Amino acid sequence: MDGDIDFNAWYKRNKEYFPQEIKDPFEQHSDFIHFLYNGYQKVMKRMAPALHKLMKRQYPIFKTEERTLVLNQIDDVATTTGSSLLFKLYELVQGQKDGINIREKYPDFERWKKFYAQPHTPTTIDETTRSQYVWLNDDEWIEYRDSENKGLLEYFNWEEKRVFEFIDVVQTLIFQYFKELEELNADEWIMYAVCIRDEYEYYKSNCEQIELFIDCGFPEEDMKLSDEEFNQNYSNLSKDIKDKTTEIRNRRIAGEKI
């Protein structure tokens, strides 16, 4: 059944053809089945092509890749990102309907609330760290501090822009087909922010590993290795190669097209 078919209309028209043993579970779990057909499938159907575009913009080296196994891995990230998020959000909506107390369910809620309910600010080096650089005179310290803070701000702005781009893509699709989210309470909105940020971290970590894989020049067949094996291969690389990949990453953060 095509993902764009309205489940309620489809079921109402065809339920007389269902055996009773199938009809009963359908009606018992109608909210979840409605979510699968009217929300989940529609979002995921559109998510992959949207994320492919985003990935090529944020990780332009992906556009140069032609190896089948690497391309398959890129496609896996695009087609799996958002899946767990949607199920978590469905659970969040249903939990609110059932009167679940978010603060009781999640022991870390207050910490998350503090993190997500206030504007993010970049990490900086200030006078409290001055004692750690005793070998620098005052003028050298000021120059070092200002240089480091400039780099930290540059990275912060770069990363925040990427998070915003991801959320804009994902959130636009989710809210188009999952209208129940608009009814979330304040505490549930905090959990929404936690869930979507977790999904970004999934997307980011996978994309960055593929990017590093390409930068390091690993052979195509190594794409099949486990994360542990990949990390071991990376640790075995020469210092020159590692330094080169770090330099390339820093140049990308600085805005160079590589």
C-alpha cells in the first residue's frame, strides 16, 4: 500500500474484507497503525532524498565518491536517520495522552531542561585558566587566549549552523505529517528537543565516520568493518596521515571548499 494513502479512509472502505482475527488487532491498535501509514511512512519516504541533499552540502566530499560500498553506506545513513526519532515522538505523544509524568519517567529531565531551555554559548578560555599557562608572559597569554577563543567561536558557529540545517530538514517533514506534535505540553517539548538532538548525533557521527574513511584513503572493502575494527585501523595510521585529515577538517570548518 502506498505511503500516501490515508489509513482511516482505506481501512473504512476495506475492513469488511478483513478476517475477524485480523480486524480485531487492527482496531485495537488503530492509533499506532494510523501513525505508521499516515505519519511514519510519509515522513520517511521524503526524508531520505532530503537528507541526501543535506549530506552533500554538509559533507561535499560525498559527491566525489563512486565506490559502491561507500555509496551504500551513505544511503544507509540517509534512509535510517529519522526512523527511531519518529517512534520516540509517537511514544511521547501517546505518553502525554496517557498522563505519563515526564519528570518521573526521566531522572535526567531537570538537567536536560537546563541544557535545552537556554541559548547555547561557545566554550571560551578566560582568566580562570590563566594559571595553566605559566610559561606564557602576559602578552603571550592574551594573544593565545584571543586566538583560541576565535577558533572556538568559529567551530561553535559552524556546528550550530549544521545542527540548524538538520533540524530544519527533519522538523519540516515531521510537522507536515505528524500534527499531534503541535499539542505537546512544555515538558514534552523539552523531550522533543532531546530526541531530535539525539537523532542529529546519530546522523553526524555516521557522516563524520564516512568522511574520515574517505579522507584517510581506506580501501572500499574496509567499509564492511565494525566500528571497533575501523577505530583500530585508524589508530594504526601514520601520524602524517592523521595530521593531514585533521588539517583537512579544520580547513572545512574555516569555510574552505575541499
